[in-house]
Amino acid sequence: MKNKIRTLALLSFAILIGICIFKCTTKKAVENAQKEIIGNSEENYKEFCASCHGEKIEAFINRDVWVYGADRESMFKIIKFGKDDIGMPGYAEALNDSEVYEVVDYILSAIENKKSREFSSGENDDITFVSEGMKLKLELISEVADSPWGITQSKNGVLFFTDKQGLLFSKKEKESAIKINGVPEVRFKGQGGLMDVKLHPDFENNKRIYLTYSKPHPSNNNLSTTAVYSGILNNNSIQNGKDIFIAQPYVDTYRHYGSRMIFDNDGYLFLAIGERGRRDDYPQKLDNHLGKILRLNDDGTIPADNPFYHQENAKKEIYSYGHRNPQGLCYDAENNKIYDNEHGPRGGDEINLIQAGKNYGWPVITYGINYVGTKITDLTHKEGMEQPEHYWVPSIAVCGMDFVSSNKYPKWKGDILSGSLKFDYINRNDLSASGEFLKEEKLFPTIGRLRSISQCSDGYIYFGVENPGKIYKVVPVE
Ligand code: HEC
């Protein structure tokens, strides 16, 4: 009897300890599993999503409206199947269903975290930064609701800037911004909207202004293209405005519009057009304007010395081809050199020196791969195709660009600045006097999604970030 009781007591003790050990280890296992899920989903986000939505999940979720739904099932659907027309790829191939759900939960928990945290606005408004011994301060110039896509300035110091949703503003120093009327109707969707703004080289006399925008097709609502609109600025309104150029053909996607403009020393207007996400259809063929740099006269007519002017079935406006999505165009006036920067797919963002008649190779050669991880091509070089002056792997998601010639920043003279949408900084490529690319520097890290950069006529560099939309001036301090 005594023995029986002892055995029973021992047995129950052992069971109790067993339960305890089991509970502890399963709790640990659950915790570890949770950590792993968050770890994997964060890694997957960084690998598959950051190239477009930004490295930091906080930047991606910093939006008021989720157009396709902020619930678990809607997000699952758009991530798994994608939405080709807005440029959101589907991940059915690269991620299994539970991995997609894990990314969804990662996004949803970041949204929850955001609600409990006041998202800072204005914390960057008094940033200083030291580069090559120059101390620089950022001055907040203006804010916009969406994205400050293009920035320029007249010789008498009036700043002009666009807001991608379809608004154009002018701003005199110390005064508040004024909305300009007479802007064309834009297709504000995906990557489209009101984009670049430039003034005619003789704007002081002729008041001519140029805008690029995504133009809806006049009769088919699914189609849009990149167009240049130009008119005369009078009383805060664009008058006698018309499209001086419309890229052909119209396409049913909402991405890769390109659309930066520059004027060279001879007054030619150069225009960068993206391939609209149709890499196999357009960039290598000369019978269309997509995936090209174009050269026009200031009224939209075509210079007869363009490289393909006399070639049958080629668009006469083409200056160079084989481009993907140029998001920056800049001009070294002293050496008469034009550069573009353009997005690679995943990896392979490039800076190219743009020369008449040259083929820049997309999508035959590239340093990038498809967003879902599959290969586009093994080739990075091919005869008859140009190599970039510089490329980034992984991509920094370049946007905005200018060449520094101003005496305000003596240590940056002759360098190229490019924005990084993904990593929230300005990239400086240090160039030698003969134009070789030397080192790089990251300026103003964490400042925001860089959209536009302009060295303006007052000699200062201005740049625009989005989410929230702000324009800053880079001011050297003594
Ligand atoms: C090639 C660029 C690209 C990549 C890569 C990409 N997206 Fe998108 N995604 C877009 C675009 C463009 C939109 C539409 C504009 C927007 O909402 O930012 C979009 C929209 C979305 C939306 C809907 C937003 C809304 O308003 O409802 C979600 C959710 C989303 N993406 C999640 C992801 C996730 C998760 C990944 C990675 C697995 C990813 N995206 C990768 C381009 C991309």
C-alpha cells in the first residue's frame, strides 16, 4: 500500500515536471517560430518589395488610403496576383501562400505600430550635414500634397515646381506658393501624373514654359502616354498651351513614363521616355518613342540632323535608344555632355553618357534581374551596345539628377547628384576633370524618398522628397 502511494506520488510529480518542460519548450518554440516568421517576412519584404516601396516598411505604410484594401485577404490578393496596369508585379511564382500571408501580416503589424506612434513630420527641417569639409544646412522651401516631381527656377529667382497629382506652382522667395492655372488634364495613376517642368532658355523674354505629363488617350480610357505641353506664362496662367510632342504609341500600363527634360547649349530640347513596362516591344525598335532619349526643337519640330532622321520607318525624334525608365537627365554645359540615370529591374540602375545614335542595350544587356528573382539575360556586354558610366547592384531606385557646376559648392563641382527613392538619400558621384567616375558619397541619409534634384539659376541645389512631399534648398553655412 505504502509502495503504491509512493509510486503514484512519484508518477504525478514526473507528469507535472513533464508538462512543465513541455509547456516551456513549446512556448519557446512558438516564440522562435514567431521570430522566424517576422524575420523571414522582413527579409522577403526587403528582397522583393523594397526596390519599389522603399527599404523601410514605415515609408511604405505611411499612406492614408489603401486603394486595394487594408484587410488581410485584399492584400494577399494584390501581392499574389499583382496588378500589371499599375506596375505591381505578382509573386505567385516567388512566394508560396503562407509566405505571402507572412508579408501581409508584417505590413499589417507595421500599420498597427504606426497608429500607436506619432509619425514625425518636420523633424528633418533643420538638418545639417558635412561633405568634403563643406557644412550644409537644409532649408524647407515648400510642401506639396503628393510628390514634387519637377523643380526649376527662372533667372530672376522665381521657383516653379509640380505636384504629381496635376498641380503646378510658382514661388518667390519669402512668399507663399501660388497655383498656376492652364495645366493639362493628367492621368494621375501608378507612376503617372504631372511630372517635369522646364523654362525656355529665353524665358525672361518669351515666358515659354514646358511640362511633361501622362496623357490620357482621347477616346480609349485604358491608354496613356508621355506628352510635352508648352505655353506662355501670363498672370499665373499658361496661355495658348498645346502638346508639342506626344509619344507613340499609347500603352495600357501606368508605369515607366520617364519624362525628364533638359535644354542644351544650342537650345535643343532633350526628352527621356520610358519603355512603359513593355521591354520586349519597344526599347530595341526604332519605330516608336518608348525607351528612348529624344531631341526636339523648342517648338516640338524635329531637327534634321537627328541620327535616324533619314532612316525609313524610324521615328525622327530619336537621339538614343535601348533605355528602360530614365528618371533623371542632366547636362554638363561646359563639356557639352548629357547624362541620364535610369532604373534597372532588380539591380542594375545606371548612369549613361547619352550620345547620338547609340544603343544602351535594354533589355538585351543589363546588370539586373527580374523583380521575382528570375533571370532576364546572362549578358552584361554586347557589341554595338553601350556600357553604363556607373551602375548600382542592388538598385538604389534612382530618381532626379543634376550636374553640379555652381560655385556655391566648390567641392562638388563637376559631380553628379542622383536621388535614391529606395534608401532616402542623395547619391554624389565624384567625377574627375576628364569625366571618369571616382568615388560615391551618400548625402542627407534618411531625408526621404528622393524624387527630384535641380541646381537652380540662383546656384543653389533644390530637391524634392515625397511621403510627405517637401522641397528643400541645400545651403552652405560659413
Ligand atoms: C516593380 C515595383 C513594385 C514591386 C517590386 C512591388 N510593388 Fe507593390 N505596388 C507597386 C505599385 C506601382 C503600386 C501602386 C502604387 C502604390 O500603391 O504604391 C503597388 C501597390 C501595392 C499595394 C497596394 C497599395 C494600396 O494602395 O492598396 C500593396 C499592398 C503592395 N503593392 C505590396 C507589395 C509587396 C508586399 C511587395 C513585395 C512582395 C510589392 N508590393 C512589390 C509596385 C511594386
